[in-house]
Amino acid sequence: MSRRLSLFPLLLLGACAVDADETFDESAAALVLGGEVLTDEAGAPVALAQDATSLYWIDTSSERLVRMDKAGGAITTLATGAQATTPWAIAVDAGHVYWLDTGEGAVRRTPRAGGPTVTLATGQGELTALAIDGAHVYFSGTGAAGGRVRRVAKLGGVTTTIATATYPSALATDGFFVYVADAHVLAGSNRILRVPRTGGVAITLSADEDALGLAIDGSSVYWKRFWTGDVRRASRWMPGATTIAPDGGGWGDLEVDATHVWWTTGPLLHRVPKLGGAGEVVYQAAEWASSLAVDADAIYLAVDAPYSGDDLVTGGTIVRLSR
């Protein structure tokens, strides 16, 4: 199997999904934002996360969890044996990086400054997404028991199931609820769910949503549809959804800031105002932009490495786009 197909199991079902080459004239893409390459030694970066000063990602070519200053510079290895298949396999809090080791079906925690890695859960099947709040790590995946959203304390302990789903592909949490993109495209169970963080009745915020990526702000949940190419928004409290941009389909990551929704489709970075409008392409990377992180000053892209078949040709890049 090629590495690119292994990036996200949904692609195995989505050979006819919207492709950047088919949807956009890349040669005409407006480079609204200028890009600065912070490193061209990122390996094969899949999951990108941030804190105030640093960027963290999983390099699947060397199976390392790494850290780099947002201004660039040396790359520090925090843990080895790391594998990931989605952009949503990593999260950061004040002291630690939490990450999914998809090769082992494990949830792990590593100090941001470096130090021993702790395994919080193992034997969890095919893991896809992770989110954190003040006390717990939430993770999703599929296995013999079907799709599950589970949680474990940040310090470790008993792992409990808080929701079941067909294919819980992305997660977000606000400290009260966990929001789930249940998106197994060909299985007919495509929806956005809201679940109490301790488990309980799941509320469907929107049905018929083959969601890829999931983000929240103070009032809304955002995602993009894989097949039909819509960027969508729903209230965190009431069922129903609105299309805010018509061109979000295909594989990629999605984030939200104070004013815009940002997403990637192949090598292209897009944005649209959170209230909706004309989505625009603002940057074109050299290869697929597998994931992104957004802060008040910049957008950071993890750009895939060039491959020849399954063989890595050169290293991937981390690109900083100043606003």
C-alpha cells in the first residue's frame, strides 16, 4: 500500500473523492499569503500541533515525535516509535504532548521539554483522533467492538467508552462535551455528534455529514465534507447546519481562529470567514499539506515529502505563513 493512501483510512473508500487537481486550477491559485520554510528536514509530517512557542509533529518516516521552535531552528526528538495516520492524532497542554501511536493502538504522553513517555492506553485498535481537556484524553478508533470514543485520565488509569459510532474520524472537546465526526463514507452513518464528556445520550447536531476534520469555537462546530466539497457550521447547542463555503472537499486538515476557517485540500490552503462567504485559496504548497496549526500571528503547514512510489525522495517541510 502506498504511504499516501495509508495517511487516512477513509481514502481507501474514497478513490473518487474530490481531488485538488480536478477542483482547482492550481496554476492560477492566488498566493495571498507568503510562505517561509522553517525546515526542510521535517521527514514525513502527518500530525501538527502547537503551543505558544513551539511546533510538534509526528514524522512517520523516522517514527519520531519531534519539537521545533516556531521561529525555526533545530528539531528535537521527544519520543521514538511514533506512528500516525491522521492530522488529529496529537494535542498539547501546558506540560505534555499527547499522541496516538497508531502502529501499536496506543495513547501516549510525553513531556513537552523531553523526558520519559508514559503509555496511557494500549491495544485500542485502529486509532484515528485525539482531543484533550483539563483532566482527560479522549480518543477514537475502530476495532472488533466497532467504532468507539473513549477517555482516560491524563495521569493514566481506567479507560472508559463514552460513545459508539461507525467510524469516529475526528474529535473536539470544550470541557463539557465531546464533538464527534462519525464519517464512514460508504457505511451510511455520517453525522456530527455531541456527547457528554462522561458519556451518555449522544445528540446528532447534523446528519448526512461525511465530515473530514472538526473544530470548535465558543458557539459553533466546523467541518468539511469529504465528497460534496462543503465547509459547514453548526451550533454547539442546537441541531442543524449551514454551508459557509462550497469548496472544501477532499483529504486535508481544518482549523478555526477568531475570524476564519482554514483548511487544506491537497497542496492548497483555503480560508473563509466564519460567518460564510467566498472561500479563497491563499497558498499553494509544493506537495500535499497534510496538517496545519493556526495562531494569532501565522498559519503553519506540515507539507508532505516528495515520494517515488513508497520511497521517500527528500524531506517534508514546515512552512510558516505570516498573516
